[in-house]
Amino acid sequence: MKPFAYQVPGDAVAAVRSVAAVPGAVFLGVGTNLVDHLKLGVVAPDLVVDVTALNSDEITDDSGGLRIGAAVRNSELAADRRVRERYPVLAQALLAGASGQLRG
Amino acid sequence: MAQSFVDHDAFQCGYCTPGQVCSAVGMLDELARGWPSAVGTDVAADPQLDEAEIGERMSGNLCRCGAYANIVPAVLGRVSTHRQAGPARAQATHGARP
């Protein structure tokens, strides 16, 4: 894997500024796919900006639906009682993806 | 759990065994919290532990020796011992020898 700089910005504005300043810089959100691509050489950025902690990991009721934060893990979403009762196809699709340990 | 693997001869070379034991403990914890799996046809129902559920929930751990035939009974055996021992004793056993 090609070496790269790693940053954990304190807020969204700083994150955007960091990525905008370096050509080819990428955001890292949890990272299951990006880390695979880094290892395989599919992408080789000079800078990785980790925004995992900046995203919401909450699932909240919203206007008759659900608002799902970008950092909600697949397993937690599939296990959410509201998803299982109101959106079972979503839960089934999440559970069919990979195995539990890799699902994120 | 480790003792149950020994009791059920749930390994051959032993290479994958630490991961199998850790996965089994973690999987049972998820099951106790009512997390569904891809096995159940009704995701809203509380999952019940059986051989199919163990196979699905342990599916990330491969055993090149093919000891699955004994790994599944080892996990079921651990659950059965846990229930017979009762919550208080099972908790103590769990802490001393997960």
C-alpha cells in the first residue's frame, strides 16, 4: 500500500477544506470499501481524511419515515426494531450482505 | 466456550479455534440482544438458536479441517450448560472461563 497522510478533522468545514486542498484526497467513513481499495492499489491518495466521527450514528423517526445517520452500522440498522417491523426488506437485504463480522 | 470445544472435539489442527471461540461468544451475545440474521424468514420475530442460526452467524470463520460438524454441537452444548447452571453461576463461569 502506498503511504498516505491521515487526518481526523474536528468538524465538517475543516474536513472539506482538507480534502479540497490536496488533489486526489479522499474521505474515509468507517472504511470497509476504501481500505480494501487502498490495499489493492485501486486508489492511491496522498491524503485520507477520516470523517467517521463527524457523521450521525442515530436512527430517528422523521415525518412518517426514518432518518438514518450516515455512520449507522449495517448490523445495528438491521437490528433496529422499527426497521424490522416497518421495513423488513431493508433488514433482510442488510443481513444478506456479507457475513456478520464483515458487515460493518 | 473453550471447554465446550474441548468436550466436543470441535477442532483438528486448532489454527482457527481461537477465532471460532471468540466468534461463538460474540454471536451468542448478539443473539441474546435479539439481533436477527439472514436465516429467519420473519426479521421482526425474536431469533431462536438452532443449527442453521449458528451456521449463519459463524459463517465468517472458515475451518480448513472441516470441523464444523463438531463446532455446532460445541456451541449448542455451551448454551445448554449455561441454561442448566442458572444465571448467577453461569455468569461466574463465563467470567472465569469464557
